[in-house]
Amino acid sequence: MEDENSPALRVGVDFRGTPNATEPVLEHIKPGGKRAPLLRYIRINLPRATRWLLVALIALVGVASAAVALSQRDIFPLAITALWSLVGLTVVFVIIGLTTHARIWTWGLLITLFSLLIYLGGLLGNAPYVWNGASVAEAAIWNLTLFASVVYSLLYWALRYGMIVASPDQQNFTD
Amino acid sequence: MDLGFPWWLRVEHFLNIIFISFLVRSGLEILSTYPKLYRSQHTVPGRSWAQFTVQKEPKHKFYTVGGEYSDYSPRIALPGRGLLGLGRYWHFITVTGFVTCWVTYFILLLVTGQWRRYVPTSWDVFPQAWQDMLSYLAFTMPHPVEGMVFNALQQLSYGFIILVLTPLVILTGAFQSPAIANHFSRITRLLGGRQVIRSAHFLCLVGYLAFFAIHVVLVFLHGYLHETSKMVLGHSDNPVLGGTIFTVGLMLLVVLHVVATRWTLADGRAVEKLHNRIVRPWSNLLYKLPARMHYDRSNITGKPVGLDNTTQNFRGSGRPPETEEYFALMANGYEDDYVLEIGGYVEHPMTLTVAELRELAAGHSQTTLHHCVQGFTSIGRWRGIRLSELLDLAGPLPGATDVVYTSFQNMGRDDVLYEGGSYYESTPMVEARMPQTLIAFELNDEGEIPAKNGGPVRLRLETSTGFRSLKWLERIEVVNRYDIILEGRGGYFEDTDFFDRNQLI
């Protein structure tokens, strides 16, 4: 380190040679524009809470799918097999999510896409809706797979966009 | 009883749409000037839990809080463009209406028995609300509870918004006020400190927005014309008429926002006048709340406390004077050369060196929380002498009403962010004589006040927002009117920007 008096350099922040060394810089603003897209202004740095939330959503997909599978309803051919496969994947995901620091979010997205695919199959088949003879609770649990999957997908997008971060990553705010 | 939709409830519903939408937009303006949320009151750079900016501060150069403004669009914030003072004016104007409306509504709920629409009178409501939640999830519409105007889940959620979230947003908003937070300092700490309160206030906003989004979706699912008609006419016998009137009302609301934004950007002083008429009658009452903050977990008794809770690197919010005179003072360590002048409407004009101030202070100190108008906080142990003691020595003449403080700082010369001349502030005598209004000469037992924090001598006004605690103090002048000084508004930012001299909120 060349300058021991620099607090920034002492903590490993080295922007020497860039405009940001001595001036504020504005990111994500297109040439000629004044402001960045609205969502670029949102950056949440709650990595552990976000990790828990993402894992919890996949767990919710798994629990709801297991409940649907246990009802033994003939949603479409091989639906029960597909649902139990999905449950297995969610179990693996939750275990890895809780016991390691692995970045498994894209795998989570694939699980939610699988879940959405099953939901789509239900729409074309005999899904447990009230108007198909299912109880309110059965229909709610079935739709829960949809809502949890959609929310996870939205959070995944927010993660990739930089609005949120999940442990072990963080926003690396320096100011 | 027939709960129905009485006229006052419908009026309150529409007024709330106006107030909350204005509060959200002006609140975003306030957020934009320090778009970072923290848990710690020390607001250490890099430790925020959320940021709402695309600006990266200089990494190898000192930057002040003044440079952290973010330019939000006037389409989002009121008025946008980083005009904090005007955003505050709108926030306080609207909050006056919002709180008045809520208190009136609360009283009417109590006296008319309409509180039953929000407060469960049976434990059965909770399992029923769970069933209603399942019904919504199952894409079916739950039915209202017998004798009620809406279902159990709606009852609980509306009750939460009106009876929990609204008092919480009012409480956390009130504790943004330095006068309130530093007077009721034990409650400030009980609530988790200034930055936790600020974060909670923001999360209340998120709560309102989430409720609004779900509420609107459900209004459409239940039938837009049917539901809005109930909020206009009190019944749904003529849904087309009710729905049309409600829609026109919403359109007028949009027009109101556009007009308010453009008016504010075109004539900020007019908004200031409106603010002074509406807000000052109650904000002036806060002069009755002197600060009594001594930042320690177990002590608000007035005894000096140690450095355990102080901020290691007290944030700088202005640029030191760049004059030969000030550099010479600094080079000589202030002690021999610096002289504080006290004059004006006093019997005994005087000059005091730092050593004399130190002797007069006899070791007095106060450990207090700095409330920046933008939002940052730092905790400092300030050693100094109470201004009231200095005023007693100088002896204000009969008729003296205000105290004016002049800084070595010249804003146009010293800080690229600003234009204009000498930095000055003024306080009414009541604020000057408050027990924690201090002429400070040492921060955190470092022997002096660092240049970035206002050395050699600065003012500490613990009841006001930070910019009124003038730094680099050169002269104190007792006057019988302040409105003939420069623009007549009582201070540099009051004159050149849109800030009220009453900065107790």
C-alpha cells in the first residue's frame, strides 16, 4: 500500500485512476439522460433476511405441492409423480440453502418454473379449484404454489437486477 | 347497530387519499436528500441497510453530507429536484391535516360506536379471517360477517391500518423532530434510536403502499363501481353514479398533485407562506420542550457521561472557511489568537479566548445526538459553556429578543455546492437560553473541535435540526429584531433556500 494515511486504501477500496476517486459518480444514467430507471434507485442490503426469505418461499412451494400430492387428485397424467419430484427438489434446495452458503438461486428459479409448469398443466387438466369440486382449503393450497413461485421469480429478478442481495453476497456499500 | 358508511367516514376516506398521497411524495423528497437507511445512530458510511440513490460518493476525498442529495423526479417526489426545504413544508402542511383528520376520525369512531367496524368484538373473527384468507387464495369471494359491512379479514386489516399503522407512523414521524426526540430522550432510546425510528417511519410508508396495492386489487375484484359507490354515496344502489363521482375525484386528485408540484417549483415562497400559516401555530409550541439529552443508556439526569456512546468519526456537514485568517488561527492552534466577540444589545460587550471560555465552562459537557435536517446522525460529547451563562455575563438590554451568530464561513467561497455570502443563524431568546444551547469548544475529549466539525468554537442547538448549530463561530450579537438582517428570514439557509427558522421539527 502506497498511502497509509488513506482510510479508503486502508480498507481495500482503491478507485485510483477513476473519476470516482475524487468525484461523485452517477450510475445507470444513459448518455443525455438526467436520471436512472426508477428501480435502479432501490438497493436493499439485508442478505441474511433475503436468503431466509428465498429459502422459505421454496419451502412453501414444497409443502404446498406435497399437500396437493397427498390429496391424490388426478390433476393430469403423472401429476402426482411430478409433484413428488418437485417436493424432492425443494427438500434438497432447502437443506442446501440452510446448511451451506451456496448461491443456489438459479436452481430455485428452475424449481419455481417446474412448479409453474405443473400449475399450467393443472389449468389444462383437472386442477383442485372450487369450481372443479375441490374444497376451499385444497384450492388455496393449490394456488399457493402459484403465488409462492411467482413471488420467488420476482425476487430472483430483483436479485439479478441488484435491488436485493442474498447471503453470502452483499451490496458492498462504501458510502 | 347498522354500521353502514356514514358521511363523515366517507369524507375522511377521501381526505386520507389526498393526505397520504401528499405525505408519500413529500416524504420521498425528504428521503432523497439523504437516501440511506441505517440501524446505528452513528450512520457510519457503508453500514446502511438500504440505499435509494444511484450516486457513488468520492472514494478518496472528503465529502460532506450536503453532496448526498439525490435528484428525484417531480413525477415521483414533491416537489422533486432535491428541494428538501419545500418537501418538508409540504410534509408538515399535510401532516397537520392528516393528524387532525385521524384524531377527529378516532373520536367519531368512539362516540358513534363505529369502532366495532375495526375492533373485533369476538375471538371468532380470527379463525374467520383465516377462512377469508383461504377463500381469497382459492379465488373465491368471502362474505361479510353478519351485521358487518365487510369480511373478517378486511376488518382486521383495516383495523390494523387505522389503529396500529397510523399511530405508529405519527409516533415515528413525531420523533424525527429534534425538539421532541431530545426532550423525550428516554423514549427515543426505547424506540431504538433515531435511525431505527427513521427506518420504521420508512417501513410504515412501505406498509401503506402494500396495503394500497392490495386494497385497490380487491376493490376491483369485488367490483369497482359497487365498492367505490359505497365510499361516495354510502350505498351501492346506484353504482354507476357513485363510481363515476369517485373516478372524477381521483382525476381531480391527480390534477391537484400536478398543480401543487408546478406551483411549488415556480413559487416556493408562496408555499412557505402557506406552511407558516398552517404549521407554525403548532410547531412554535415545541419551544416549550427544551432538550435534555445526555446520551447514555442509564442516564438522563444531566450528569456528564463518558465517551462510550459517542461517534468515533463525527460526520462533517459543511466545508471549513478557506481564508488566510482562519488558516492562521488553525495553524496557531486557536488558543492564542481566536477571540469570540459578544456584542450588540448588551450592557457589557466582551471578547473571550478559547482559554477563557474553557475556564468559564468549568468542565461542563453534554453528550447529545446530532439531528441533521437531511437525516444523518452522530453522537458527540461537547465541552463548552451554556449560552445562557454567557448572555448573563453580557447582560442583554431590555427589548433584546434574538441572538444572531456569525460564522467565519462564506458559503459561496468555501463550498462549491452553494452560493451566497456569510453563514449566519439566529435564535429567539427562548431557544438561546435553553439549558442545552451551548457554545462548544471541544468534541469527544479530543482537546478541540476538528476543523470539519466547526472548530475552534461552534454553537450547539440541540432542539433544532443540525444546520442551525452554526460552526466556525466568529461573533454573537444580541439584537432586538432579526428581520432586518440580509433577507430577513433569520439565517443563511432560511434566506437562500426554503427552510423555516423554526427548525424544531
